[in-house]
Amino acid sequence: MPMSSPSFRKSLSHAIRGLKLAFKTEKSFRIQIVTSIALLVILFILPLFTWERVMLLLVAMIVLVLELLNSSVERLVDLIKPQLQQHAGEIKDVMAGAVLLVSVFSIVFAAVILIPHLIAIINRV
């Protein structure tokens, strides 16, 4: 399917609309976007290896994608909540736990990569 096809443009339009909606309505997604932008700045400033840059970008993307999935599941659960009853809250909690887990480990991952570089810069000063 060529990238200029009407169906591709329509799909792209829907995807962009979804990202805008998430940014507008989801505070956590906005925070994670700002954090990802800060990470991008750090990637340009610090003398990192290419693999380190790629891994940090990948981890940031995983956090953002999981947050989008979490938001989608929450909306779906809200839509069918009467049928789910007690499980609705549990489903939301498990998804929030997944986002928390990947977020915490992404911070640890970033620290493992970035701290040695920061220490090296401090030692040179």
C-alpha cells in the first residue's frame, strides 16, 4: 500500500487524532511526553554511544505506548463497566501497575546509562 493512498492518509489522520486526544485528556501522558522531550535534550548533550541513545529512546517509547494502552483499556472498562462490576477497578489497577512498573524500570535503566556519563563530566570539571 503506497504511503500516499487515501486509506493510509485516513489511518494516519486517526492516529494523530488519537495522540492529540491522549495529550489533551491524559495528564500522565503529558508528563511522560515532557519527560521524553527532556530525555531527547539529554541525548543531544551527553556524549553517549549510539546503542545507549537507541536503548533510551526505545524505553521512552515503551512507556508512552503503554500509557496509551492503559488509557484505552480504562476507556473500554468505563464503557462496559456495568457488566464488569467488581472487576472494573481491578482491570484499571493492573494496567496502572503495568505503567508504573515500566516507568520505574525506565528510570532505573536511564540512571544506569546516564549516571556514569554525568560522573565522567563532573570529574573532568
